[in-house]
Amino acid sequence: MGPKEQAVEAILKGAEAGETGQPVTVCPYPRESLLRRAWIKGYANARRAREAETDRAE
């Protein structure tokens, strides 16, 4: 798997964690890894979407 595919996979895994409400501390990538940044990006986007959805429901 190439770097682009790894980044996409990290984003998707982060999004899954964010959607299911897991804490950000479950990120499997080391602090220095660019994949950690990708994972956090996916996580943050999913959390924002989840919060916006919750706000609309109220």
C-alpha cells in the first residue's frame, strides 16, 4: 500500500472513531507520524459532523 492509500485509510479509521464517540486517545499512530495527522483530521471532521447533526436534532 502506498502513502496516499495509507493516508486515506488513516482518515477513514479516524472518522470511524469519531463517529462512534471514541476518545481521541485511541489513535494507533505515533506522535511523530504523518498518519496521525491524517487520523486526527478524519476524527475531527466526523466529530464536527456528529455535533452538527445533534444540534439540528435539538
